[in-house]
Amino acid sequence: MVVGDRLNRFSAGGGIPTDYLVKMDSTSIDATATAQGNDVDIWEDLSTNGFDATQTGTPSPELDLNGSTRQVYFDQTDYLTFGATVSANELDFVPGTDEFTFVIRLGDLNPEAASGWIISKAGATASARQYGFLWVSGAPFFVMYAGGDEFEGTGGSLAANDLIFYTMSTSTVSIQVNGTVEESEAFTGTTTNSDEVLIGSRTGPSTEYGGNFDLLYIYDRVLTAGEITEFRNAFEKN
């Protein structure tokens, strides 16, 4: 079965758990962006919640049509935000109390920058970063945060089409790439903040990501091993 067939099968309600808070894919990228390089001012949430990610400033991310799907391209100067209201409520995952799983698939480009935030609820002060993670081109490869605690990974790097699971339980935070756990740590921090949840940057903005994405799911719980397998069967390309 080819990747496209798997996508259609599971997107139609097969093995992918449907209790997501946010579901974004290539079909929900700004409908007004129709040509290569057009601005992407909104990545629509396909769930019933309508938690769209938007661009309120300039420049906006761009539409990338060079890959196998419509993709959102970040050029290290832009980002998308879930906005103040959603960030302060539904996506305000409190370390030690709440749980989440972010499922993110990179597009057809390898990460372009030396480093860049992929998802964050974080500002300039490391000890005040509620959650988030960034990719670094060399060691430590990943830096992730939970409740103000910082952890540096020692695993492998990222490449085009990688499927990433960024998970926080009430006591551990981890990153898994294509089925391999690259980093998993226990945390004790409980720091929260009022920053907005951003895709491709942290509040500032600063250290923006260079590359593209074509898939983002968010759950307010930890996915089971079986559910992660279903995601991998449906969306993993590498």
C-alpha cells in the first residue's frame, strides 16, 4: 500500500485517534494561497474546535508547492500563532498537571537553519519556558522544556519528512522521531507563563525555524504506543 493510500485510509477514521484538540494538514493551509511563495496567513484547524494558527504580523510563512503535498515554508523570519485566548486556555498545558502530545511532520526540505524552534510556549528567559522544543543542527540536536526545566538531547538530527512526537506527561517529557525515542527526561518544574503558543519560533520572536511542515496534530493527553504506531503507519515516510 502506498503512502497516499495509507493517508486516505487513516484520515477517514481508521487508526488515528479522533479526540485531537487540533488537526492541521496540507488541505487546511490558507486557501487563498494558490501559487508557490504566496503568503500563508492561516493554517486552519480541521477539528470542531477551530483553533486556527494565524500570522498577525509580517512576514508570513509561504506556501511551498515543490514537494509531494502543499506545505508551509518558514524562512527563519516568520511564524504562526494560536493567539492569546487559545494559548491561555486550551493549549495552556500546565506542567505536572496536564498532559499533551504534539505530532508534527516535516515537509520535503531538510531543516535549513543552524537552530530553530518547532513549537513553543516560551520567551527569552529559559527558566520561564512553559514548554516547547527546538532543533539544533549539531549536538545536542534537541533542546526541550517542561515547566522551566531544560533538557538537551544526544540523539540524532532531523531530516525531511521526519515524523515527530513531542510528549509531556505529568512527570516526563520526550521527543520521538520515526519511532525512535531521541530524548526522554523526568522533570519537576511547574513554571507557567502568558506567552502565546507559536509554530516555528518562540515569543520575541527569536530563533525561527527554517524549513517546512505539512502536518500538525495536538492532543491533551499522552498517546499510547499503539496509537503512535497507527500514526506511523499512516504518515511516516522515512
